[in-house]
Amino acid sequence: MQSGAQVSPTDQQFMLTAASVGKAEVDLGKLASERGGSPAVREFGQKMVAEHTRINGELSQIADEKHVRLLQAMDPANRTLYDELGTMTGAAFDREYAIAQVHIHQMGNALYASEAQHGEDAQVKAFAARGVPIGENHLQHATQLLQNLPQKLPISSAQ
């Protein structure tokens, strides 16, 4: 952990993980707004960019105050997901992006809820607590998005 940080290792780990996932949400959202086959996927992507940019900014301010250096990079798993989605378009992209959003928000929500309950720094805990209902809303929208997409992908007639 970072030696000059003014928060516990547990709080640092939350901040580092939240920043990495937040970066992934912005980058994946941009990809969805560009490559999404349906207007609903493109709109959801734009919403993720806007909301996670705001959340990331708030986290960065707290990190600066607490002397925690946040990496501006995705974790390896989300980087791999981003690379895979970058090869897709249309209905295939929509389905895989929506599935990924459900999983990312399930894990992210658990991360934020845990910090809100067990974190040590009051400011970091409060940030996490404010994020819990936002994450729940995102998960609900991602789940609806996935349910509204066609269950079967169209078969290409090109040979």
C-alpha cells in the first residue's frame, strides 16, 4: 500500500479498486455509445460515461485529500473485456455489453456496500454509501437492458 496515504490499507484498496472499475465503466460506456446496435445500449453507455465520470471525479478529490495516488487504468479483467467488445458490433456487442454491465455492477455494488459498512475513514465510507443506491440503479437498468434485448442473435446470411 502507499506509504504516504492517510487512510487504512482497507480504505486504500477500496479506492484503488473503485477507481479502476470506474475507469472501465467510462471506457466501456464510450465503446457502447459508439458500437451499440440499439439506441437503448448507446443511451445506457452515454449514461455510464456521464455518471461514472462524475463519480470518478469525486473519488479523485477524496484521494487527493487522503494522499492516495489512483491509477488511471482498467484492471486486467476489464481491459480484456474491453478488447473483446472492441471486436464486436451490433446485436452481438449489445448482448455481451449488457451481460458485462450486469456482472460489473453486481461486483461493484458489493465493493461499495462493503466499504460503506466496514470502511474506516468517515469520508471514504460516506462516499461509498452515496454510491450504493447509484450502483443499484445502474444494476437495475443493466438488467432491464439485457432482458429487452433479443435472446437469439440474428444469423448472418453472408457466406
